[in-house]
Amino acid sequence: MRYDVEERVETLWAAATAGDEYAATDAALAALDAGVPMETLLLDVVCAVQSRVGQEWAANRITVTQEHTATAVNERVLAALAQHPSVRGNPEPSRGRVTVACVHGEWHAFPARLLAEVLRLRGWHVNYLGTQVPTPHLVAHLHRTDPDAAALSGSLATRLPTAHAAITSCQAAGTPVLAGGAAFGPDGRYARLLGADAWAPDACAAADLLAGGPLPRRPASGQGADGPSQRRPASDQGADGLPHLAGHEYAALTGSAGDLVRRVVEELIRRVPETESAYAAHQLGHPAEDVAYIVDFLRAALYVHDPELFASYVGWMAEMLAARGIPARVLLSVLDALADRLPGLPHALATLARARTVLS
């Protein structure tokens, strides 16, 4: 059955973008009363509306305030659904315990919260820790609760270095890691590269994967089957036991990022003098914010040795800026200014060149 999903998506969309949380929660609860299964409502209605919020903002069809408002309304809807008697009246969790958290620095909580609610529906005891969980505190929680798995969420690829630290730290505590979110790539390539025990593209797939059997636990750090382990700590390794992914170029770019952003912005204003006025006209804040994101994504691409990560982001940013009337030569000037200031970093230069071909 379709349960009039498309009509319910439109109803919730209208309420969310209008900032009417009462109408939004009433619409969601009415759907439950009409027989729409809770999981269908979460994944095919609420999640669909939230995805549309991001797409419409990127296309400049809704404002930043509308995007924030709609997200806040959708989070309120999730909270209301979580308190519904049909959920709270479920039998005691029987499958086991899962910790769900966003990696440190990640503030996009919606995907993780959605996963937490789906897992609860499927019979798991869930500890939902929310956004930006510092890795030491996450590990302390794992030691206290001993979950069957830690589900770590990341939406921005700039969080991959901290996700790597979280993955290896959880595993060192003896807890297997299920990774998810756009940060790990559309096919989970970065989850595998960073050593996660499993990856899932969405909440439903994650719940199905966990239902298929427990993720294998690794011995806690320092202990193997025959006593203390002689392996190097996981945090000092990359994929397949190779040296840590954070190489020389990543470290050099990280150490100079602040000064680099400032100098690139100065050069951008010199090359394209109308940049500041164009940003102001379209209420985009200051170009320094975008330059900082570009540098952060370049760092992430160097960390995982994948120029396509950076090229994909630059292509997305070009579309987002074009929808706001910002000419492509602004981005081209940023890439050129970066290349002029990174002469001793061949991988960074190759990554910038690949992105430039995307813009061309």
C-alpha cells in the first residue's frame, strides 16, 4: 500500500516551510491514525521532506532561515512521533543495545536521530548521543554501557579525519562500528578506507544489517587471543595496516589553513573586485566562509587520497553559487590562488587541477 505518501509529503512540506510545528505534528500524527506504519512515515515522509529541504536550499528556492525553520520543525515532528503511544507501548527492547552518535564536529543530527528512531522500532535499546560527540566522551560511554555496536554518523566529508579517530577509538574499546552518512561517500568507500566494520546507505539498510547478526567484535586495545597485542595502535594505521592516512601534505595544509584562507580571500578580492558586493547582494555572508570550506574539503581529499572528493564538492558549490548569481570565475580564482600558494604539495596541486577541469 502507498498510504497516500506523496500527499502526506506535500502536507508536511507546506507546514515545515511555513514554520508551523503544530500543523506539522498534527499531520504526522494523523497519518499514524490513518494506518501509515511508523517506519514508513519516518523514512518515506519525514526523511523525504528533510531531503527536499536541503535540495531546495541549494537551488536557492528557499532561504537560509526557511531551511533552518523547516529542519527545526521536522526535528519536532520526530520528537512527537517518538513519544507516540504506539512507540512507547512497544515491548521492552530485545535485540540488544546500539549507541548512535554524530562524530565530533558534525552538527547535522537529523540522519542520526532518524536512525535511532528506526532502531527503536526494530526492538533495539538505543542510546542517542546527538551532535558533535567528542571522541573521548564517546569512548567513556561505550565502556559504561558495552553496546553491541556504535553507529557513527557524518554528513560532511570534512569530518572524515575525526571520524577516523572515532572509528579506531571505538574499536580499541572493543565496540564494532557501523558508519553512515554522506561523509562516507555514496558507496561507503571512505567508511571502508577508515576501517569501519560496516557501512549502510540509510537508516533502513542499517537496521537490516544489524538485524542480520552481530558485528564482529575486535579484542580491546592491547589484548589479543594470546595476551597483549603487538599490533600498532589502530589510530596509527590506515587501510590495510598502512601508515596513517594523515600524510605530510595533509599536515602541512592543516597547519597553515587559517593563514591560507586569509591570503586566498585577499587575492580573490584583488582578482574579482565585485566578489564582496555580489555576496552581500545575495545575503551569502562573506566569501571567507566559502574559501574556508574549500580548504577544509581539500584537506579531507588529501586525507583519503581521493581528488574526486574535492572535485565533487567544488562542482556542487559551483551550482549552489550559480543559483545565487555568483559567477564561476569566483571559484576558478579561488582554485588558482590556492595553487599559487601550495607549490610544494604535488598531490594538492593535482587535486586542485582535477577540480578545475570540473568547472571548465
